[in-house]
Amino acid sequence: MNRYLKLLICLIAFTFSIKIFAQQLQIFEVFPGTYPVITLEFKVWDKDGNEVRNYNANDIQVLENSIERAIQSVSCPPIGQTKFSLILTIDISYSMSEPSTIPGKTKMDVVREAARNAINSLPKDSTRWEAAITLFDYENELIRDFTNSKWWLNKGLDTFLLNPRSGTDYNAGFLYSWTGKPGALLIARKAKYKPVVIFLTDGKHEGRSSPPPSRVNVWVGEILDSARKYDVTIYAITLGFDVPNELNAICTGTPYGQAYKSVPSQEELNNLYSNILNTIGTFGPPAPCKIKFTSDCSGGNVQVIYKPFAVMDTFAYKVPQNILPSLEVIDRTYNILNQTGAFEQSVTLKARNNFVTVDPPGVSSPFNNVSVVDWGGSAPPFKIDKDSSRTIKISITPFSDSLFHTFDFTFTTSACDGNNAKVNTGWIYPLDVDCGSGVVGQSKTVPQKTVFCNNWNEPLTIYSISVTGGDQGDFRILGGTTNITLQPQSCLQYDISFTPSDASNRESKLVFNTQKGRFESRIFGSGSGFPEISSVTTLKLPDLDCKRQSFDTTIVVKNTGALNLEISKFELTGPNANEFSFVPSNPGQVTIPPSGEYSFVVRCNPTSKGNLNANVVITSNAKNSPVYTIPISVFNAEYAFTTNLNSIDFGLLCPNEEKSYDLEIRNVGNVDLSLNLNINSPFAVNPSGPINIPNGSSLVIKVLAKSSVEGNFVADLNIVDNYCNVTKKVQLNALVVAPKIDRQPIPISGVVGVPKDTNVTIKNTSNRQLTITQANFSDPQLRIVSPNLPWTIPQMSSITCVVRFDPQSSNPLNAYLWLFGEPCNFEDSILFTSNPIASKATIAIENHQGLIGEIVTIPILIKNGTMLDKSGTTRIRTKINYDQNLLKFVSTNPVVNTNLGANNILLDNIPFTPNTTKLVEINFEVLNSTVTQTILDVNSTQTLDGFIAFTEEDGLFEVLPSSAEISVGTIEANTGEEFLLPIYLKNAKNLTNFHSGISTDLSFNYTLMEPIGNTPSGNVDFGTQKATIRLNNLPVVPINNDSAIAMLQFKAKLGNAVSTDIEIGNTRTNKGFVVFTEKPGKFTLKNVCNSGGLRLFEPKPMVVFDINPVPSNNTIELTFTPLETGMHRITICDLLGNTLISTNFEFQKVETIVYQIYAKELNNGIFILRLEGPTTLRSQKFIWLK
């Protein structure tokens, strides 16, 4: 049972371990900020989960609300270009107010400018990034939330919140403050892209213990947990101090994270920020590909379809209201009252929120009665920039009737709002009143005659109506005639009483006083006793056209006389009489009684076009007009047009290449034409329509072809008469082909430092010849050797190039060959990849020791060489860092170029062969210093030709300390006895033949000991009664088995004491350095007489001891009093103790004498004169100047 259970678990685990991929398209984001051009970011994956990065725009369709949009471009950023969300986190602790390395600037001043420089260095493409700024001390502040506005970010750096204060709490900067405000990592939760934190501080963590939880320690674990949870990469910069371990652990614990130490220098901080920004835009998943398409006011719900995979995705977006173009029209409503001719008005169009394009025809009205007579510049299409305006003049043709009309017309623009304007037209007018014919002296009531009409949009007040002048007594208005309110679109009717006073034409005036002014009309009739005929005087029929091809009009004939009106015939005459007819037939003879009427119908059903004229002629017994003629006219409109081309072939085009042809459309009818131009992408017309062509005129339009996608395009330009709906087709053909190359990555091999040529095939995968005029590599390690440019690659063919790869490092190569050429401003790239093999070696210095003062030789070694014979290297450069307080550079072997720096030496142009094991030897002098050892740091090693990947191993030099004990023997001797005084050298350590010439000083009571023989005489200080002698060049190796290095000869003298200490000091070596321990000796007189007390000699020098040099006669006068009798020696020595003149003189008694010394051989200088008696010694300096 358990076995089957385990098997089942394994099967389930295996099933879920298989990642199932499917073809997929995803829209990530839509950027409407550049409306009407919209940028959309998307990705497509194939069935294996691989991202598609190479698109043919013909394979992509963009729809908005089922309307296909024109694609401007499809592009994919390079693989190494990603999107990121940056959080700049800045320490504002009090120490940031300290001075920086720049005079007059604090650390915060420098950091602020560096942060500003970083913001300004963010990519120009603001869709690639967003950034936020946080501050921290013990608390934290979010001064800028995520935005891609560099202006807004820079504005944030000017806030007073950057004023330094308080202490440094890393936990507040990364996670949250003691008050709970979120730090950088919690801000990263809102990031749209890969979040990256750059954390800058000038001090170590100084968290406080309260309030809880304690913040004394850096919460490294919690910080890293949050960073991993939100996929945050952390960089840190420390100002002027080493990166703390906790901060380093935080950075290196996140992908690509790193910590840097910096001084508060503007240049260094700028470079650090710049280097980090250059890095963070390269890691993570590739940035999505982009589609740029043109939208309009109906946009907002976009659908992208990738045809090869039959996958799609939709995305709802909203264009900000403040960038949707709006048209502001100054004077948007036009009231036209009682206007007979065209009404003209200046109109100012102003673009708001965005630019507005005015497209042909500029205005559109439902009655074709609004036009523009002055565009104030070029005719449409034209562009009005945001907040700019243009004043145009429009013309509105009133309607031919006298009715009230209201309608809206539209400005044909790209604005999403404000395109409509309103027109009100109407008439306020009186009507003539025809009372007909009446019998003289008899009253006749004419029923409901219309006398006044208010065809306007507001009520009209008529203050009074009167009949004035002429035959006013014959006419009377039956009804009220004062203070009448006439409603809009209505007419006033009255019964009229007509009593002709004479058998003649009678006439007067109707006068109307209204709020709109005074109006007048005729009122008339005739007095009669005969038959009379009355009818319309003329007939103008409505225009006929394709919509109304015939018209019937009814004509009423009245008998306004007193007798029967006998009509004998009706007939049609005139030039176009055949275009008219009586319906259903000619009325023939007709009798009309007095005040009676007769109606008949005339039909116009013409075949001819244009203005047609005829007459209706009525013959009767009418007294007033026996032959009554009614002219009748009609206009029969013809809507017709032709084109000069029936088809247009654009030939071969590049994607996004625009080509145009002129197409002439001629109006061959007799009325103005309004034509729609219907055309499908990738074809277009300019103007885009509708277009107006006056009667008898023609218009040349441009037919354009432009496509961002490839294909063989066939379509029709449909030219449609808007009125008669007549269509003419012009066939359009265009073949759009872009040259393409095979973009598959090309792998090449190489050895670092060794140029290698490789044959590379570049394929033209399109049906179009390609000419390459430029070919550039993105990496200088690659270059084209042959053939020379330009290259012509026929369609579906290839060319072989020789590419030279000269790798300079073993880093993987990812370089692009950028190709530029024609046609179509061709630009594309091919990725070249390689993993170069590197020659390797270790350059090392071993550990060395040396004595102070010694010249030591330190070799630089080459070890563990691999493939050095392939490196092509003959010269090397390296640098050694060392403490120059300990080692002083002397020379190299062999001699190479050297450059001494502060605590380093650069060795240049060092010869190298594949068999080299000892690169160069450096000779140093070991200095006497408090420094006892120094690292020999090998760095900056590089080849001057070829390539070797060096591993650098450092060495150590330390001083061998030398020491010894030097001491003076203890001796006893009788007065006058000569004796030997030994100088011992014992307990020697690291004392070698390198050391030589020990020098030391002995001092003792001169009254007890007199140097004799080879022992230097030294100097005497009579004040202290001390004699000091200098011993030079004593051997470093003892001269006998007793460890003595010198045996000094002395004679014992009776002095002022029984014994004297023999002090030893100032011991040193002429070569090298030895630490000496100095031990004094002692001399004691033996057998000194003690009878009656100790018998000692106490010398008391007289004051007389004068030296008078007389260089003019080469003599020295010595005036002195001897301290004792007996033989005295007078000696003149130089300052080094060398005896120059010596003479003896014996005194029989103590007395003052003058003694002359001949000194011709003396040179200019300072000398010492010594006067030495049997037991006394005096000396004095003098100057000798000739």
C-alpha cells in the first residue's frame, strides 16, 4: 500500500514540475501622455515560452472600439535594456552638515547635487523608469513618491526636509521609523518595475533602544526578508568611512547589490551614481516591446492582435482630460434675422489642452450653406498649437424661404469637444393683402387674410396696426389692432372689409408698429363691373435633381370681376414648353362665376438640364387681361464629375515611405458638388474629404500611399457624390517591402590578445535588394576586414564578410553589428557572441626580509602560466604599492621604465616571453623607520600587447632587527702607570658583515686618565672636569676571545678623585643600523697615599689663557699662566681632532708668559689650541682668517 502511495505522490509531483507554456500576448501598459500618438507596451511568447522580439508590423493589428488604428512603429528595446523603479534614500543625520572636501560646501550640499545629477542622468525615455526619494535619520520622510517627472524629483531636492538633523537609524531608512512610517523597502511595494534602492549614508548605525522594539542593532535579517519579498536590489554608498559589515551584508544579500565607499567629493559621487544607474537599467527581464499608433477622441479600449499566433489582449485606458484637445470658439451662436444676402462673421478658433488639426473642408453643415471665405492663413489642413488661435471668417447663406430655421454646423477638427456652433435664421415681415375685385359701392368681406408673420424664436409684440394713406377709406380691418402678442413661428390673420369707391385700382398701406420696429405692406383691390382674371404672376418651381425628378404645381385662377369669366383655352408656350404638361390633360374651355376660382395642375418632368422656362397662357373675356400669361421656370440640377485617372499604381515602397499622385476631379454638372472620399489604409487622400467643387471647376487632390507594415495592397478610392450617392472608383495598387536580414546571433571563437579572422554570412531575407553603406560594431574588439563598403546584397541572397575578433578580456562577448543602408533608411543589427579563451598567469611577490640600511633585491615572479604562447604578449606593466617610510627605491634589473608615486612604483614596458618566470628584480634600500613591515601589493597589472588574465599575489617585507651590547671594562692602575682599557661587544643579534664601522663616545674624569698612544686625545670640559673622546671605525667582530673590539691606551694620573665612571654613549654603525645597549666602565687609582688624609691633586686653573691670532705675520700669540711646572705640550688641532701643529715647552716655575707659535701652514677656519701639562689639560677654540 505504501509503495503505491509513494508512486502516486511521485507522479503528481512530476506532473506539477512540468511548466506548461502556451502562445500568449499580454499588454503591460498604455502611455496616452503623447496623445494622439499612443504608446503601448506588450510582450508575445511562443508555445515554448520564448519571448518574441522580432516583429513584422504587418502581423500586428491594433483596434479601438472595433476601429483599426494606423500603426506608426513597432520596436523592441535591446535585450540588455530593462525597466526599473528607483528609490533614492538619503541620510539627513546631523553629520551631513559637516564640511565636505569642497571648500564652502557641506556634505549635504554635495549629496544634493549628486542626487540631482543622478536624476538628470535617468534615461530620456521616461517610460523606462520611475523614481522616488526618501530621507532618514531616526525617522524617515517620503518627499517624492514614484514619478517619471525629472522636474518634480528635482523640485523635491529643494525642500527644507533635507536640512540635516538627529542621528542615523538604518532600520528607519530601510524598513520603518519608530512611529511606523514606511522606509525604502516598504515604499518599493508600490513599484511598477524592478525596484532598486540606492542608500547613501555618512555614518554608522546609531539606533536607539526605546521605544520598543529595540533599534540598537541593524535588523539585517528583516531587511533582507523584505528585499527578497519585493525583489529589491540594494546599493549603498558610504561617505568617508569603511562600509559597515551589516550594510555590506544587506547589499550583497540582494541580486546584483553592492556597497561602495566614497569621499564626499562631487566628482566621485557623481561617478558612483552614474555607474549604478548604468547597471540597474541592464539586469532583470527585457523591457516590453512598443507599438506606437494614432488614436482619436473615441479611443480608450485598445485591442492588440498578433496574427501568426492568433492571440490577442485588450487594455482599457483613459486619456487624461487635460490633454484631450478641445476647440474654444468665440461667438458660437449666430442669429440671422431678415437677412437677404450671405451673412459673414469673424470667428476665433482657439486650441485648448493640446494642438488641434483643422481638416478639410473646415466646416460641415447639414444644408451645405456654411462656408469659410477667409482662413486667416493657409487653407486646411492646418494645425493650431495648444493655447494658440486663428481667426477665420465664415459665410452663412440664409434659406430661400421666409421660415424660421435653426441648425448646428460643425468645425471639422481633431478636437474632442467644442466643434459645434448654432445658427438661427428667420424673418419678421408683413404681407401684401390682395382684396381682389369688388363691385363699386358694395362692401365685400375678404376672409382670413394673412397680414404679418413672426418666423423667429421669440414672441413679438405688435403695438398697433393701421391703414394709412391712399384709398384708406376703402379698407377696414375687422378685429383688434393694438397690443397684440404674436408667438414664434406664427402669422396674424384678419378678415378685411373692402368697399371700392370707384371702378379703378384701390390701394393703401398697412402700418405695423412693433418692438422690432415699423413695418409696412400694401393693401389693394379693384372696383369693377366686368369679368376680371386674377392668378399668380409668375411661378418658380423648386429645383429638380436626382432626388426629385418631377414636380406638379397647382395654379388657381380667380374671377375678381362682376360677370362670368369665360376662358376659351389654356396653352404652354416658350423655349422649354415640351418639358411641361397639363395633368391629367389640357383643361380646355372653362367658365368661372364672379368671385369664383378654378384650379389646374402643370407638371414639369424634364429631360433637359439647367434652367428651363415656359409660359402658361390663358385666353379669356377678362376686361383686365384677355391674354393672361404666367411665366414658369425651374432649375434641373445635374450632379456629375469625372477623374483624369482611373487607376494609380504606386509601385514599390518602403514601410513608412510616403508617395503621392495628383488626381484631378472635374465637376461636369451644373451645381456645386460635395464629395466624400472613402479610402482604406494604407492609402489616404489630402484633403481627406468631404470636398466641395464649384460648378464648372475642378479640384486636384493628392492620393497617398504609406504603410508601416509590408504587403501587396490593392484598394479602391471611392469618390461619392453626397447628394445623389453616385460613386466612382479609382483602383489603387502599392507593394510595400522592407529589406530584412537574418538576425540570428552569430557565435565566434577567439583567444584573448590574439586577433582572429572569421568568415561571416549576412543574409538578405527579403524580396528586395539591399545596399549596406555603413557597418559598425558596438564593441571595438570586432571590426570588418573585408569586403569594402558599400555591399550590395540581392534579394533572398547573402554576402560573406571577414570579421576580425581581437578579444581584450575573457569576459563573454555580446556585441552588435549595426548595419545601415538603403532602401528604406535601412537600420538593423546582428548579435555576435563569444566566450574568449584567456591566457592566464599569476604575478607574485614572495615574502622577504632585510636589514636596515641594506639593499635588498625583490623579484617579481610569473607562476602558473597557461597558454602564454597564445597570448601575443611581449611587454607588461604593473604597479607595486608599498610603504616608502620603510623601503627606498634604488633600481631594477633589467632596467625598465619606472614612475614613482606616493607609496607606489609603476613598472612599465617590462620585457616578457612565454617562458618568463622572473619578470623583474627591484632593488630597495631598507630605511631606519618606526615601520617594521610593509605589504608588497601587486596591482594594475596589464599587458601592453596581447592579453593575459593575471592573478595578483601580494608579498610581505619585514625588517630583521640588529642589536648588541657594548660595554667598557673596569680597570685599576697606579699613578703614572700605563694601562689598557677594553671595549666589549657582546650578545650580538643579526649583526653581519653588512654592518661596519662602530662609532661611540667615552667620557671620564680627565684628571685621572690620560689617553696615550693611538687613543684619541678628545676634548676637555674644565667646568665638569670631563674629557670626551670619539672612537671611530671599531670592528663589528671581537678582536679576542674576551669579546673586546678595542683596547685603549691610557696613563693613570693623580687627580681630584680616586676613581671615575667611564661613560659610553652615542654608539652607532657607519653602515646599517644596530640597536646598542650601552654599559659604562670604571677606572680606580691604586695605592693612593692616605697618611694624614687622602692626598689628591686639585688643579685650579688661572684666569689667564688668551689666544691672539695674528694672520698678518703668520703667528699666534698665546698668553697664559701654567697650572703646574714641568714639561707642557702645545697642540693646534682641527675640529675633527687632527693635530696640525705640536711643540713642547718646559716651565721651571708658575708665571704668566707670552708664547708665539708660527702658523704659516694654517688655512682659514676654526681650530682648537690645547695646553697639556703633566697632570693638566686646557683647550680653547679660535678663528684663523688670513
